[in-house]
Amino acid sequence: MRSDEPHAPAPALPGSYVLPIAAGTSQARTLTGYLARMARTIDEVIVVDGSPPGVFAAHARAWSAIVRHIPPAGRARNGKVAGVITGVEAASHERIILADDDVRYRRVELERMLDLLGDHAVIRPQNYFHPLPWHARWDTGRSLLNRVTGGDWPGTLGVRRSVLLAAGGYSGDVLFENLEMVRTIRAAGGTETVPLDLFVARRPPDARHFLSQRVRQAYDEWARPSRLAAQLTLAPATLIGGMPVAIGIVTAAILAAEVGRRMSDGRTRFKGTSSLWAPLWVAERSLTAWIALGERLLHGGVRYRDGRLRNAATPERILRTRFAVASASASAQIFRRNEVYEVKICDKS
């Protein structure tokens, strides 16, 4: 028999959802419905809002009744880092989902992220664009190639609060802040997992914003010198080798992207034509890599908001050395305190 009683709503998931934002105009119309849904889905939603006062006030009117809406507690050259650290410190749960304002989770994806945080300190899922205007198809080529080379770098991460805070947070003086966080957590002894079959939707930016990000994303590769070096060889190789080399690069890009599309159920989220856009992204990067090189050598860094950032991310070996030195120093202090304590006991006896 069919019951006429309404189904009870599913209980809120035990975790915190942190959304850092800094908008020049109100995003209330775009985000209010999504935030209300998140507030029904997960136990705690925190919006850390670094927007100008007028925009902050508009957001407060729209969101304060449904989520925690707070300003960043500190400042950083990369403002997103200040928002993330503020949200993590304010969170009441150990398992935290960090997400940009263009990310759109469903309950099933949140459940899996929180479950994975039971065994790992940081989770890096796979974003996909929905809907798919031309520039989102273009950037999907990058995502597919990243799937073959260690995983995508999405606009969302899962993180264990205690691990990130025990590491002292992460640097806010870098451009590639997600990589900086992951490297910091790994260097501090935390484990990372990259579930390529955990797909989370992302709204594409408008075409103008997409174009403005091209050089900045190329500059990220200063954090991975071998990738940057490979990208810098593309244009000279094509100029020297001519059409045969160009055809070889195009073919390799399509084949590699198709491998990425077929990995871990990728065909359920990436259209069959997605791989054909990969050569366009490779061509873009063959040029913007050189612009990124010029930005570093001629201007000391890439433009970011009102200034320039020189460092893309801290090398992981440097982070590991810092943690090792800090750990050794702490151990030495404990040893010295124990020696003093033992001497005092001997004197009393």
C-alpha cells in the first residue's frame, strides 16, 4: 500500500560548508537559493564575505537568516586564503567542505566528501562545468588533461579542521592557493586523496572573466617548474618543426584528453566532443606560458587585484623542511624541560 504521509526530510549531514567570497556586486540573486539548500543539507554553512561594505550589507540582508555570514578575521595578499582560514577557525565541525561561489554540490557528493574525510586530511574532487558555453568547453580540455597527470585542481576541497590548524594554516602570499594548502597538509603529515569519479558541478564564468584568467592560470605553473618548462617548449617546437610537429601536438593532446575522459566514469560527465577542445587549450598555454615568464622576469610577478604576486606556491620540500625543523625544535624544548624537571627532583631528594 502507498502511504499518504509525507516523507521526513533527510537529517543534516555532520559537517561544515565554508564559502569564501569577495564580490564587487551583490551575489544575492545568484547564491541565495543554493545557500538555502545547503543549509538544509549540511549542519553548518559559513559564508566569509570580504566584499565592500555596501555589498556585504546586501549579502547580510539576504543570507544572515539562513547561514553564518561573517567578515574575514585577517588579511592576506591572496584574499581567498584569509577567508578560508577565518571559516575553518569558525567551523564547529572537524570535517569541512571548502567551495568557491561557483561550485554547486548535491547531497550525494557532500556525503561522499565527508565520508572520505574520515580517512584523509584533504580531498580533491573533480569539477565539471554546467552549463557548457564555448569557453567552458575550451577549459574542459584542461580538466581532461589534468585527469591524466595527477588530477584536476577544482574550486572545492575537503579538509580536516584539526590538521590544517595544527599546520598553522597556509601561506596567503601565493597565487595557487589550493596547491599551497594541499602541499602544506601533506608536508605536515596529512594524507590526500584524489577521487576522479567524485564529480561536482561548477558554473562557468562569463567569457570576459574567462579571458582575464588565462595568464594568471599559466603563472600557476611556476609552482610546477617541469610543467612550465614543457609548456614553454611548445611554441618553439612548432615554429622549428612546422606542420608535422603541430599535427603531432594536436594528436597527442586529443588522445591524452580522451584517456582522461574515459578514466573513472568520466564519460558520464564529459561529452564525447570534449577531447577535441584540448588542442585549443594547449595552443593557449603555449603562448600564455611565455607571457607568464615575462611577468615574472620583467615585473616580478603576476597582477592580482591591486598588486602583484611573485610566488605561485611554496615547494613541498621547503614546507617539509620547515615542519621537520619545527618538530625538532619542539622536541628539543620538551627534552630540556624534562632535564630541568629531573634535576629539580634530584635536588629535592
